[in-house]
Amino acid sequence: MPCYLYRVAHQNGKESREWLSDHPVDYLLNECPNDCQTPYQFKRTLMRHCLLNGNAYAVIVWGRDGQPQSLHPYPPSAVVPQRLSDHRFAYTITESYSGKVKTYLQEEVLHLRYATEDGFLGRSPVTVCRETLGLGLAQQRHGASIMKDGMMAAGVIKAADWLDGIKGNKALEALERYKGARNAGKTPILEGGMEYQQLGMSNQDAEWLASRRFTIDDIARMFNVSPIFLQEYSNSTYSNFSEASRAFLTITMRPWLANFEQQIKDALLMASPKRGSRYQVEFDTADLLRANPKERFQSYETAIKSGVMSPNEAREREGLSPREGGDEFSQAWKQTVEVKKPAEKKE
């Protein structure tokens, strides 16, 4: 997901934004954070660390001009954070390859936190909801034990008389002819007063399966994700994927994005912009809100007719080249139609 840097200016009560595409911070976030990772890999690494540990760390290499030159992520297991005073922190980091240990000040580390209680160290959703996750793992081990060692027969054959070894083997050989997918649905013929009785699911097994579904719901709540994104569709109420994506962005992603945007701005933008303006870091969520072609073109049509967008702006969003005259905005919204009442005829 792209993450852009803007300069927001306020003048005469109006707000305007300018994309700073040539700023070093925008370059690190969208082009090359370091010489080993793409922007996607870098952001995914930090997000994964924060989800599983509640903290994500990246060392900031500063240039002589006071601007960041590169960002290098480290696993939380290699970082030992420590508080120097009420508002000063330090981070001791061990290099995974060389084993060298170095201490960095807080200005040299991008520290992303989640659900922090003391304003310094974050807590992961896994830690916050550890009991629920432990219940899910226990149920998984219980299910695996049943599948491995438990008796899972589909039915039993009852005989009126006791079967000796010969008769029992002949009965088993007869039933073998009805095993497998190719023989599914065939009716077996039983002799000698034998009777087949199907075994249904016990109440205990049914409750166990239901508890597995509830565990999925609990884990979904843990990460604030709709269960349909965990392939649990029993209570799905979304009519299409665009609605599900919109809900995912609003409910799940928006708190994470707002948290990351503010912490990235605080760590990477040391110098204040000129007076009357401020910096803004913002993730581009257009892809998550991208509707189907019919909905998109209906939206473009409304925006163009109302003068909000030009035809070329709509073409740019669809990846099309501009056309001549497409930069003109429609004036249809200014047009008014006068309706005159016809004059009454005199008798």
C-alpha cells in the first residue's frame, strides 16, 4: 500500500495539499527503504512484527542534510529497549549475522507500537488475548488426538447370531465391495439376519465442532477482522466483495494506518516545514475501495457532470492516457433551465 508525504497549507481559511514526491521520506516509503528490501517487503515486515509482538523497529540512517537516507528493520527478539528518563529512550540491537551489539538513541530508531500501556512498549493482540488463543490450540490438539487414536466409525453391523471367524471374514469381504468413492451410494446386501445401523454425530462431537467455529470468531475479534476473511462464511452478510473491503478498511485497517502514519511522521520528519503549513503522512487506500467497473464508471460520470473531476482525471485512475480537451471541467452544474408559464388565451 503506497504511503505518501504531503504538505498541508492553510490560507484564508482554506486548506490545500501538495504531494512532496521528491522528498527523501516519500522516496523511502515508496521507492527504496534500504538496499535489501522493496517498499512492500519493508512495510509487511514491520506490520508482521507489530501484529505478533506489539512492537516493530527500524534503524534510521540520517544524512548530513538532516534527512533520512535508509530504514533497516530488526526483529523484536534482537532489540532490547530501555527507558533512560521519563521522555528519553534507547535501544540495544544485536546484529543477526555478525553478532555485534550497538545502542541507538530514540532519534535513530523508528519504533511502531500497538496497544501501549506506558507510552513506550506496545502489546500485541496475541498477548492481550492469550487465553483465547490457548483455548484454540488446545482444541486443535484435542481434534488431532481424536483423528489419530479415536474410533471414528460411520456405522455398525448387528447380527442375530454369534459370528465365528469364517463368517466374520466373509462378511467383511462382502462389505469391502462397497468401499471407496466409486461405490458410493450402492446398497449393500446383508445375509443371515444382519442389520446395518448408522452412527450419527454425538452431542459431544457437535459441541466440539461448534466450539471450533467460535474459536475462529474469537481470533477474528482478537485482530479486529471480520470472520469472512478467515474463510468463515456461516454468518456472512456482505452482498459483494466491495462492501467487505470497505468494512475491512473502516473497521480493521483504519486504526492501524492512523497509528502508523502518526508514528512515521514523528520519527522521520525532524524539521518543521515553513510557517502556516504542516506535514502529513497518508496511506493510499484507493485499491481497497476500488469498486467493480459498473460502480466506478457511474461514480466517474457523476463526478464529471458535477465538475468535481475532469475526464482526464478519470482516465488516469483507470490507467489510460489523457486525451485532448479532457482537462476541461464540465459546466453542466451551472446550467439552469427556465420554465415559462404559457400565456393564457383570451376568449
